Amino acid sequence: MFASLMRALSAPSPAPLTAPDAELALAALLVRLAKSDDDYDSAEQMRIEHVLAVRRGLSAEEAADLRQRAEAVEAEAPDTVRFTRALKEKVAYEDRTGVIEALWEVALADGTREANEEALIRLAASLLGVSDRDSAHARQKVAKDMGV
């Protein structure tokens, strides 16, 4: 799965992803977001695992394994544009707003809004074709749910 995702992300114009590759790409995008402030801590790792478990119906062990594989993909992957372009091709609009919610959930895991995390979410929302309005609603929903 790792090799097929890397081939898809490295291609000049990525082909639509398989469901497992889309799942791994989402996880890698969450890892990239968490690392964007140069403080990739255990709270963010646990939040990524929680998001993956809830969104994909994974056990805690499966979510931890997916996060670890995503860390390897994120370290080797090209730019964020390819992650989001590949996800946009595979994921319905409603689910893309869910991707933005997942990103906000990870970004707000430490209770603060970092400028570089916000910038990456804005970029991802734009590249995923999620409107500014829907992106703002996603942030507000997550902040309310998390009590931030």
C-alpha cells in the first residue's frame, strides 16, 4: 500500500486513489499538519489516532499503526498539493469538509491556534475545493465540540 501511494503522489498528475491509499493519504496529511509547527507531541499523535479511529472505525491499535505508516509516508512524500489533489479526486465534497474538520481537530489538540497550522488548513481547504464558508463552519464545529 505504501508503494502504491508513493507512486500516486509522485506522478505528475495523480490517479484517483484506492480507498486504503486515500485513508493513508488523509493520515499523512494529518501528520504533516501536526508537524507544521515543529512541535509534534504525544497529544497530537493521540488526537490523530482518535480522529482516524472515529472516522474509519478502527481499533486503537489499528489507528496507531495507520498513524505510524502515515509518518513514513509524510516524511517521503512530495508537497501538500499532491496529497490534497489525490484526496480531492477520491473523496466526495461532504467528506472533504470532514477532512477539514479532522485537520482542525488535530490543530486544536494542544488548545492553541498556530499560524502555520492555520495556513496549511487554508491551503488544504482551497486545494480540496472546500469553500471558505464551509471551512469556517468546520473550524467552529470542531472548536465547539472540543470546548476550545
